[in-house]
Amino acid sequence: MPALVHEQAIKIADGIHRITAANPSVMTGEGTNTYLIGTQHIAVIDPGPLLPSHTQAIVDAAATIGGSIDYIIVTHTHMDHSPGAAPLAALTGAKMIGKSPDDHQFQDVTFQPDIELEDGYVLETPEFSLRAIHTPGHVGNHYCLLEQGAQILFTGDHIMNGSTVVVVPPSGDMADYIASLEKLLNFPLALLGPAHGDVMADAESVIAGLVRHRMIRETKVFRVLSETGPASTDDLVPLVYDDVAEEMHGVAYYSLWAHLEKLAKEQRITLNEK
């Protein structure tokens, strides 16, 4: 694969371009991907962080493509996805579409959509048909977007390439996350366009693999608890995630918390609240 160039538009399919924001980090990988759908009346998916250079790159890419930016859609309102929406809308007059945050946990509470997303909402133009699929789990207001003609699913943070998604309770929910993955298998999918990492083929196998990975981890959580007896989440992290680099254990803590909450809801374990 060629080296990634931040803020450069790359064609990934007919009428679909990707720009990766210059916000690389442990949590964002090489950066947040923004997708431009269409060539005349363009929809921008995940305008990214509050980064003027990225906003300008989106505007410049649309000008090169030759269309107007008429729609801005966010998959969810984490700080690397939605803060770029308002400045881009101010420059273009585009409608903002997304689901308002349902809490203040790591959320962009300034995002105020013109249209609130609902499961099954379809944005249709002569060039594309984008279907919103509610996929809670990573966060409660998360939506994937399926371009129904090309069968490309824009996955936001529900599915990433190169890393597993962090699920942070209470807005994040492991049972919801797994159910949302399984829900996606009901749709015809050819490619996955994640917000972090490159496009992935063989979508059904990728999704099935993610479900399997989470269930293997859950089995390990239950086994470790059976061996240790009552233990704190802090004590469990290095035991359950002994296959993960120690510097990532702080992040793994949240997904472990989510697994424990799921097991408790299923009445397989008991959580003692402090």
C-alpha cells in the first residue's frame, strides 16, 4: 500500500473519496477518515475533529470533484468525528445529519443536527442511497451508513481496521455492541469503510471474526474470575489482557468493564458496587 498522506483525497470507488485527518494518536490510529459520497451533491461522512486544515481539505476536495457539499453526516459525536461539522456547514450551507449525544461522556455536546438520525433513515440522491443503521455499543448514538448501490458500509467506530473498538460504559454497552455486529449481517455488504484504517473486503467474515473475538475474550473474563474469585477490575486487567501490550491496559480497562457489565446483566456474575 502507498504511504498515507494526510488531508489528501483518495478515490476508493466510483463517486466515493476518502480524506484522512492529520490527527494520529493511540486512539485514532493514522487519523480519522472522512468520506465524500457523490460528485454533484456531495454528502460528507464524519467531517472529523476541529482542525481547520482538515475542513479546508474537504472543501478543496469537493471543488476538485466538481460538486457542492450539501449534506454532512456524523456516525457519532466523539471528538474526532463531529466537531468539524459546524465549521464545514458554515462554509458550505450543508445540512447536518446525525444523532445528538445522549450524555456528556467524551461527547461533542455542541453538535446540533438539522436532521436527527433514526434507524432506517435513507438519504437518497440520483447518485447514491445512504441508509442509516443504528449500531449502539461503542456509544449509544452510533450509526453505520450503508451506500446501498455499491454495498459499502461506512462503519464509523463500530468497526476499525487494525484495532478493536473500545466500549466504555455506561453509554457504551458490550451486549449492544455484539448485537449490532450481528444486525449488520442482515444487510448485503461488499466493503467496509472504517473511520480508522483502510477499506476492508470480505465484510461478513470481518464481522463474524469480531463477534468471535469478543466472545473469546468474554470466555476468558469468566474463566479468570472463576480462578481468582472476587477481584477488582484493576486486578483483572493484566490477567484478562495478558496478550495486550501493558501500555494499552488503561484502555483495555474500559472494555473489561463492559464485559463485566454484560456478564452481570446475564446474571452470570455479581458486581459489587462501591
